[in-house]
Amino acid sequence: MKALLMAVFLTLSFCNLNAQTSSVKGTIGDTTSLIKLKNTSVSILNAKDSTLIKFTRAAGDGSFSISGLPAGKLILLATYPGYADYVESFKLDSLSPTKDFGNINMLLKSNLLKDIVVKGTVAAIKIKGDTTEYNASSFKIAPNAKVEDLLKQLPGIQVDKDGKITAQGQTVNKVLVDGEEFFGDDPTLVTKNLRGDMIDKVQLYDKKSDQATFTGIDDGVKDKTINLKLKEDKKNGYFGKLDGGGLDGNFYAGQGMFNKFKGKKKFSAYGTVGNTGRTGLNWSDNNKYTGGNMEMTDDGGIIMYSNDRDDLDASNYRGSGIPEIQTGGVHYDNKWNKDKESINTNYKSGYLSVDGIESNLSQNNLKESFINNTNNSIFSNSTFRQKLDATYQLRPDSTTNWKFSIDASLRNTKSNSFNIGTGLNFNNVRINDNRRTLDNDGEQQSLNASAFFSKRLRKKGRTFSVNFTQGLNKGNNSGYLESTNVTFDSAGTRRDSMVIDQFKDNDNSTFRTNTNLTYTEPLTKVFSLVVNYGFGITNSSSVRKSYNSAGGNYNVLDSVYSNDFDLNQISHQGGAIFNVKAKKTNVNFGTRATSVNFHQKDLFRNTRYDRQFINWLPQASYQYKFSNYKSFRINYNGRTSQPSTDQLQPVRVNTDPLNITIGNQNLKPSFTNTFNFNYNTYKVLANQGFYIYGSYSFTMNPIVNSTFTDLSTNVNTYQSINLKSHDSRNYNTYMYLSRKIQKWDLNVGGSLGTDGSTYYSISNGNLNRATSSNYYGDVSISQNKPKKYDFYISLNPSYSQNESSLQLDRNNNGWVYNSNGGFNIYLPGRFQIGSSANYEFREKTAAFNETFERLLLNASVTKKFTKAENLALVVSGNDLLNQNNGFSRRVSNNFITQRSYQTIKRYFLATLVWEFNKMGGGLKSSTSNTIK
């Protein structure tokens, strides 16, 4: 009996001990101790993996208490809006039955001082739904560093040498400042010019359409976007930069930018000149409306475009040729009337001239043979472009929004190219020679306007919106074509020749009007319905005239290569989307359908082509949010793709007499199914992030090329057909892991990915299966010690498989190695030395018996002046080893192509840089995150 009583006593004592060692308490106020911070969020985390154990909110007097905690090493995290986060580690065990934190005094962020004591670290990254938010002050950058330098420090974001931003495996197309567009379509104007120390938060998310943002229901329109939230004390004053340099007279560069911020008003202006490849403008709309052909989009829209293969290909500078650039622009945005009204406007102009030399080696794989084609060209292209856009927004009350946008552009182009080509059969016997001279002058004009109205009705979740758009595009292109094609017999003896000498004049115009009405109805608290109706009208015309030379005058109309098309189209779109939005789950599913009546007249030949069709666009998505730092999402989208008018009834074009396209009016639509998913998680205290993305799509009844190659003349005749027995496929997976190694203060990251495709074509009656697969990885290490040194290393091996089933032994399989690295060292006397390097290696393949290898080495020496170090002299060398040779390989259907081109090589610059900055009030930069 005595032993039993002793056991009961010990058990009760142990239970009482557990009760004693499982609670914490305290009181939270600000540093004055006069204000108690009611509703402060207090969380207890596991110190080992930073997972949440329990949380509560402070009472009205600032007090809090949490019981039932496990023994072990724990962390207390207290957060309150406007105050610096408070973090403290502690331990609960049998010797410490409770933890009383006493009075915790939190400090306003605006009152942070240099002599505060750092107790811990604030969450460097937060995940809020689909948005990943980086706390800029958690990442170290050098004084006067740009936003681009800040982005390079952020896990999951990469910035290449040209300023292109990739986040979570996808290209970032927009960079906003405080939620507003800044110079429109060129992210580098923000990242290369705004100062990194001006940024408070960097937000990464998929920007939705106005409609989806308003209703909260996904419509499938997304654009990977970065939003830069400015610090409050960086919103008043002015700043800018002037730099210019040259050395040997052959290369020069100059840039100036001025920014003036006053509260919610921003004004900026910039200018760029040079021939070093720093273009400063995004020319993504190149050739969008420049020619005479028409294509139907999935929602029944029409795009007018040119299929002249050599038309201004190099004016969109991506390293091919030697460029000269002159650009400039101004930006203004403002909010007023208690933020009920706002305006955002931009004007940009730019002149780009590119001269260069290019060589292409292409292999055409046939069933029992192959043909090697070589083509060498000399080109000279120039483009002058102006663009003006403006957006006015009015929010008269919390339920109503009006948005009006307009943009106009004018583009003048000149191009000239001289091409020499030769075709050899598998016995290395010459089949043909071709010489072509093409020149073209063009002018394109566009004007687009839109109005968006949205209204939230009395019942919560019930909304109505209208979107109205109009667009006008006009273009004219004229120029000369001179072509001579010589064919040879099997012995290599000249057999025949064809000469073309023509003047071409093309005019086109398109006028579009579209209206879309959307209504949302909440069926329950978590279940809602979105219905929409759209109506569109498109009127287009395309006149293409070719004149043969007669007696030195181009006055004989060539009816074969001339046309006069008039197109009218009416479309109706309807759809219904259901949405379920619970606490952690968001589901939507539904479909849209577009009925299109298509009428095309060939006024030149007095023929008519009518077509009626329906496009289906089903969609579904599921998202589960485990926590603020972990979420999963999967999407499905389907779409009907109608054959283009060029595939059905092509315009005869003879600018490339070796490649001829004929039409097929029996083409049927194809249907593409696309699945994608992503999962991301972040551990706050470990500063560790993980992201994985994947996509897979397959197209049923795909429209593919059927090619007939005349082995005696090397002329390819193309026709589009449906391939019912085989589906084309695409896939892509990408995963990224980043972590901060606190012991060595190192940022490390790694990624793995693969992408590939399977396409089919018909070559001389034989089925060809073209497969492409790429397997790649990346390991990166970086460290930044302000005013001391910084460095980064990135290793990127990959393996590519590119095969044609017609000639498996003529594949393009091989390894590719790409590595990047760089460093900066800050020396006494305000000196700085830096260098960067890029190594690329491509091994020879069965198709191309040539190894490509290059090492690009750049270096610079900087001397800074003045106490603020805002004046600097930079002496730099680009491509010191003189190895910058342009090179690429690609596979398309049964063609494998290797491209070599002239590009910018070694040069030296001595540049004087002056940065001025007068931003008003407040702290210049945050030096701490967590305070006690």
C-alpha cells in the first residue's frame, strides 16, 4: 500500500511538473511603456525547424499567456504593424517551469537608430497566398547599388548579364514601383536605375488581368511580375545618374536619368546612346503588325503579321551584329483627390541600327538521305520607334472603378540583306546555288484605347463589370527583291537557273472592337458564379503587289504574287466559371466558348472564303494554402486552335524561292490540354526556400507540316495537315532550393530542371518524329560583405537531346557547360576592382562535327570621389580574351540548324559616373530588423 501511494505521489508530481514547465507570459508595449499594443500577434516556434507550435494575441492591456507548450528549445516571435519584429530564443525544462518575458518594448520602424541592439533577425521572406515578399533590409548590398544588385541577392530570382530577370523558372516581364507601371514595358529601366536602398519590400507574384483582380476569380491571364515598394522616406526628393565614356574612339556609351518623387507624384526622364549593346528599350512588339498576313487567335481575334523571313530579323538586338542605339523617354504618374484619381503616362522613342554578318548551316533529314544547306548573309537594319501611353483611373467610391487607357505608336524601319546559299546532297555534290538581295522600307502605326468599368453591388460578392477595347493598326512596306537560283544535275553540272527581279508594295490595316460583360453572383458564403458575354468585330484589309522589271521600270504586275484581301469577322463569346473559396482552399472550374463567323474576299481574283467555327476554352484550378509560408497549386487549361488563314489560303511569297507554302482548306482545328502545378515553402529562421514547378501539355489532332523536298532542285514545298494518329507534347519541370549558411554568411542555391517536346511532321510522305529534351542543373554560391568584398559563382551543366526519327544517327545530342562568376573588392582610398567571367562549352554532335568553346572575361577598376562616393571614374574592359563569337543550335521538325554570327567583341571604356541623390526626411537605410 505504501509503494502504491508513493507511485501515485510521483505521478501527480510529474504531471504537476509538466504543467509548471509548459507556459509563457508577458506584456507587450512600445518603447515609451505608455502604449500597450493590443492584439499583437505572439507565436511560439520550434527552434529546430521554425514550425509553429501555438500562437495568441495580446489582450487590451498588452498581456499574453500561452500554456501547454512542450519542453525544449523554443522561439518567441511578436509582430505588430509598423513595429520591428521581436524575436527571442528560450528554453523550457524541469528547471525552468515557466518563462516570464516581463515587459517587451517594441520599437517603431520609423524610429530605428544606429545604436540599437540587434537581438535576432526578421523574416527575410514571407509568402502571402500567391505572393512571395522579400524584406529588402534583410539582404546586404553595397552603397549606391541598384535594384538589379538587390534582386541578385534574393532566393529564387536570377538576373543575367543583360538584365533579364528570371523568377521561379519563369521570365519576369513587368517591374512595378508601388504598384504602378514605370516606363511601361522595359523592366531594366527600373532595375538598372533605381537605387536598391530605396526599396522596402520586393513582391513577386503572377499579375492577373483587371477582371480577375476585381472578381478574385482566375481567368487564366497571368504575367510574372515584381513590385517594388518604396520606403516612406524615399518618396520625397530627387535622384539620378549621368555617365559617359569612351577610350579608343570605336566604342562609346552614355546614359542619363533623372527622377523626382514627391509623395504620390513621380516624374522620370532618361536617355541612352552607345554601341556596346546596352539598348535600354524593349522591342518585344517587333513585327507584330508589320506585314500582310492574318492569323486568328483562340478567342476569335485577328493578328496581321508578315512572314517575310528576313524582314528586320536583327533589328530586335539580341547579340547578333554591331548595334548603335539612341533612346529616350519620360514618365509621370500621380494620385490625388484622396487617391480616388490617378494617372500614369509614358513617352519613349528610340533609334536602333544593326549591321552584321551571319552564317547558317542547316541539315534537312529525309528518310534515306539528307541535304546540307549553307547560307551566309550580310545585313544592315535600322528602326525608329515612338510610343505614347496613358492610363487614367477614377474610384469615386469604394464600390466603383473606372479605368481608361490609350496608347499610340509609330515605327519606321529600313532593312537590307545580301544572302549567298548552297545546297549539298549526302554525297557532298552541289544541288543548287542561291543569291538574294532584299531591301525594305516600312512604316507601321497603331492606336489602341480601352475602358474598364467595375461595380460592387449591395450583396457581398455580387459584382458587374464591362470592358471595352478598340484598336487600329496600319502598315506599309515596300522594297526590292533580286534573286538568282541555279540548279545542278547529279554530276554537279549546271542545269537551270531562275531569276527574280521585283518591286514589292504591301499595305495593310486592321480595325478591332471588342466588348466584354462580366457578372459575379455569390451562391453561398464560399461558392460563387461568374458569367460573361463578349462581342467582337474585326475589319481588315491586306494589299500585296509585286511588279516585275521591264526595261528598267517595275511596272508589270505579277498576279501570282499579288493579292487584295478584305476580311470581316464577328465573334460572340460566352462562359461560366464556378469558384469555391474556403479558408485554405481555392477552387475554380468552368468554360468559355467563342462562336466566330469569318468572311474573307480576294478582291484581286474575285473569290470568297467563308468559315464558321466554335472555340472551347475550359479551365480548372485548385490551390491549397498550408500556411503563410507554404502553398500548392495545380491548373488545367484547354483551348481550341483554329488553322490560320495562311495555312488555309496562304499568300504566295517568293522572297525565299527555295521554300514555298501552299494552302489546305480541309484543315480542322486542334485542341491543346495544358496542366501545370507549383509548390513553394519557406522556413523563416533557417532562411531556406524551396520551389517546384511543372507543366505538361498535349495537342490532339495537331496541325503539322507536310514537306516535299525536290532532291534535284533543293526546293521545299510546305503544306499544313492534321495528324490524327499522333499527339504533339511538351513538358517542363523546375525545382529550386536556397539556403543561408549562417556560420559562413553564405547564400547557396541549387536547381534542377528538364524540358522537352515531341512534334511530328511528314517529309516526302514519311512520318518524322522530332524529339527535344534538355536536362540541366545549377549550383550557385554568393556572399556580400559591404565595403569589403562580394562574389558569386554559378555552375550550369546541361545535356541536350535533339533527334529526328528519319535520321537517328544524325542527331544533335551533346553536353553544354555554362558557368558564371564575378567579384568586387573594395580597397582603401575608395578604390574598387572587379571582374566577371562566363564560360560556355558545347561538344560536337553527330550532326555538327564542331566543338564550340569560349571564355568571356570582363574587368574594371573604379575610383570613387567625394564623401558620399557619388562620383566615380571607371576603367573597364569587355571580352578581354577576344572570344565573344556568336553561336547557337536549334531543331525544328526535320531541320537541325547551327548559326554563327558577328557580335560585339573586345573593347575598353573609361567612364565618368555621377550620381546625385537628395531624398528628404527619415532614416537613410535600415540597419536592424529585430530589437529588444
